[in-house]
Amino acid sequence: MDNRKYEALINIAETGSITQAAERMGYTQSGITQMINSLERELGVRLLRRTNKGANLTQNGLTLLPYMREEHRWERTIRQECDRMSGRETGTVTVGCLSSISTAWMPRILEIFAQQFPNIKINMLEHEAPELERMLMSGRIDLALMEVAEKKNYISRVLVWDEVFAVVPENHPLSLKDKITLEEMSQYPFISYATGAISRPDELWPETFTSHKVKFNVMYTCKNDMTAIQMVKHHLGVTLAGDLMLENYPPDTINISLDPPMFRSLGIAQRPGEEPLPATRSFTECVIDTVG
């Protein structure tokens, strides 16, 4: 069976759009539609439901999707191993990242990686750790660079212990303190945020980081850490942010250590019991050499 048909269905499932799937694969929209129609005829079941808002998988399609991902993965493995044997590594690696990591680490990593492996493409997706974990375990991404923790479904390696600071505006009642407790912060308007598409309100950062042990007075939520920092600058509230994130912003806020100090473990997460694709293996080694 033509593996491109599987790839087409996988891309439609991820984008919710035949048009976007066609753009990803370099095909016309009609070309993708013909692939799906052909696949449905071969399998004898309906896989896709088309609506005015896009396209989504039927229950049959959702049931078969994990098997198609696995089949597509093995096809990519064979292709990449053959290219490696011939001395020309190729492939595509889909990496999920926290926004702070994509800004602080990825440009340097990609610069070095491109010099070593010019024929391997990298796709980057930015989300928060809970969503990245779901995407990793479902096979949507090959690896994740994110906050990692023990006793998770994935296997991980910590690269950096990133200190988390309280972020308050200038002239704020807390701005003259050397250290701040989470309880002190909870007395003031708080700004929560999440990068990417977050479907559940309990997955906003930094509540996930603090395991919801403190009831913050959340007055604002947003989907961009830069927006959150700017809101702090304009005296709309306080927030928490990792040192890696704060390196990307001008010193327009007051960043104060927490009492007790808190750190987030940033590292690489991968699926267990699965040999990474050759391109993914090469990229992982580059990340470790560059960061860890």
C-alpha cells in the first residue's frame, strides 16, 4: 500500500484541514483528496468526515490512526537507514518545544545541526509540557524539549536545572524584597499563561509547575509568555517565570528569587520501548552535545 496515503491521513488528523495537509506534503488539495478516497476504497471503511470548518477523522479513522502512524514510522526508518548507509542522512524530525526553549536553545542547536546534517529537516511545534507529553505519546512528535519529571510515561534526560523567579512590576509592594514566597504572591493579582493550544484551564503555567499547591489570585490568562511579562510591566499583576525565559526580555520588571528556591528540570523526552529514527537519533545527540 502507498505509504503517502497514510501520511496524508496523519497530516489531516493533525491539522484538521485537507488544505494544510496538502501544503505540508507539497501536493494539491485535489491530490490529497484523491489519496484519501483511494485509501477508503482499499480499506472498505470511511476514514474522513468533511465539514464546512475543515475535516476530521471518523471513529474508524481514529481507531486506525495509531497503526498508520506506526506503519509510516517504519517506512521512514527504512528510508533513513538506507540513506545513512549510502553516506547521506536525510529525514524529518518533528520536535515539540517550550517557547522559552525554542527561543533560547533552538537557534544555536539548529545552526550546529544544519552544518552536520544539511539534508535533515526540522519541524518545531510550541506547546506547554502537558500537551507536549500527549503529542509525544500519541506519536505526533518525535521528541520533546520541555519540563521533564520522574514517574511519567516517557523516558527523559535532564539537561538544565532552570531557576524560577517571581516577576513583579517596578514600585510594586514586593519589589524591594530579596526573596518571595508563593503565599505572598498569592495575595496579589496573578497572570497565568500557556504557549500553544491549551484545551484545559488547569494546564496553564505556572500552576502546573507548582502542582496547584497554592491558590493564586488569577486575574488574567494569556497564551504567550511575552504577553504575560508585558502585562506585569504595566502593573496588571505578578507572575512566575524561568530564568531561561527571562533572558529573552529587557529588564523592565523586577525578578526576585523564591523562598524556598524552585527549579524546573528542562530536558529531552522520548517514547519508551521504541528505537528512535536515525534522523531523530542524530538530532538528540546534537541537543545533548550543545546544551547538556
